[in-house]
Amino acid sequence: MLLLAALLQLSSFAQLRSNLVFFTEQGERFTVILNGIRQNPTPETNVKVTDLIAPNYKLKVIFEDPTLGELDKNLMFNQGNETTFTIKRNNKNEYVIRWMNEVPVAQALPPAQGQQVVVFTTQAVPVQPTTITHTTTTVTDTYGEPQQGNVSMGININDPELGVNFNVNVNGGDVNNSSQVTTTQTTTSYTTTTTTGGYQQDLPPQPVQQAYVMPGYNGPVGCPYPMHPGDFQGVKQSIASKSFDDTRLTIAKQVIASNCLLSEQVKEIMLLFTFEDTRLDLAKYAYGYTYDIGNYYKLNDAFTFESTIEELNDYMNAFQR
């Protein structure tokens, strides 16, 4: 009976299936390669791969824009969950893949609008070329008004000495004084084809990310673009779902290391912890990943002791950016 129970348990673990979600914060399109196999047929900004049966995979991310390069990472995650990873630039302006959150597959939200959902495959997905066809338009414009009239010309030469008698009469019909101008606009058709190793394509202009401006704030800035409030709430819930402060702190630092936060967001995370020392540890760690560092004094409300506030202040004064 014990052996049978063990076999049943192993069987249940073996049948656990996981989902992986990848998305870019700035909208760059990309292709997911797992264990050397292309998963999504066309580059997208948000890709969900479902029904993965192993706890780890070799990941390669290939950007649609070849100038952005490629990313390689060994992924490890908890089976039976939907784990989300973000693809973004770090503080060194380099692209990185960062863990964001995870939930049991049964509790996962429906696919987001614009999200490409694919079932994990071990067979190469055929590349779907994108063909854009342009038309040729010819426009003919006529300028001027036709004028009606006759042309009459007569020539009469009579020279008896030379023996010449020459008579010419010419009658002309309508005369049209109008002119025609033909304008032709021509564009060509082309096909964009994506392959695993490289790209042959005509790329549209890439959108430029506008610099973030915080309303009412004119102080120093510690990082370029803070986390979206909706994404932050998901991170905060993920941290709060853990039972122990040590686990919460580990997850919080993982998130902070790959994101830019507002001072108020840092304070909200700090209040998830019970002990003053843990809050101080987090406040020190997050200082290098905070946008409005001029508002960092607001974190003092999360502390009980004056000595803790002084220690954080000393750390900030000595911090090297």
C-alpha cells in the first residue's frame, strides 16, 4: 500500500503542468526559444507558453529588432504554477530577464488582451512570413479649357515669267489649348520573414520611450522609469502571500533589483514586514532602485526608533551612485 501511494504521488507530480509568461516593459517584440525549439510563430510583446512538464528549461529570447541582440537564461520554476518573467533594461541599460511573480495554474487569470498563447511544443514551429502589399496609383489631371476655332491659311503664287502657278489652302479643325499632367505614386511590396538565426526585414521606426515625469516632483532622480501601479500591486500581493519575513525579503529584493520604484511603493513594501531591522534592510537595499529619492524621508514613518532613522540617513549620505 505504501509503495502504491508513493507511485500515485509520483504520478501526480509527473502530471503537473506549468505555464510561463514573458513580456517586455517597453513593447519590444520577441520570439521565445525553449530547449532550442521556437515556440511562438511570430514575434510578440507578450507570450504565454502553456503545458510545460519539466521544472527547468534553457531559454533564448530573440528580439525582432536584430540590433537589440539575444538573451540566454537557464529557467527554474515551481511546477504547477504560472510564472511570469519580465524582459527589460537594467540600470546599466542592458536587457535582462527577471522573475516577477507566480500563481497556481488553476488561479491564473485569462489571457490578457494582445497576449499570444501557445502550447509548449518540441517540434519547430513554422515561421509565418508577414507580407505587406502596396498599390500603385496613377492620377491624371487636365489643366486649361479646350478652345473651339478654325485655322485657315491660303497661299497663291502666280509668276508667268517662271511658269509657276501654286495654290495652297489649309483648313484646320478645333484647337485645344489644354495640357495634361500625369502624377504616379508607386510603392513596392515586400515580405518580412523571421528566422531563428537572423532576420530579413524592413523594420518600422521604433517608438521612443518618453522620459517619466512625476507630477509635482522636481528633486533628484535615482532610476529612469518607475514600475506601473498595476504591476506593483501584483508584486505586493505576491510578497504578502508568503508566511515568513525572510521569504518575503528575498522576493522583495528580487523584484526591486530588476525594477524602478517610487518612494511610496518602497514604503508600502516595508509595511509588509514585522521587524524594524528587516524594514531597515529593505529600505537600504531599495534606495539604489528608487526614482524620487528626494522623497525618501517619507519612509521614516515606517520606523519606530530614532536610531533606525539616523542609520538610514547615514547610509543615504554615504551611498555612491
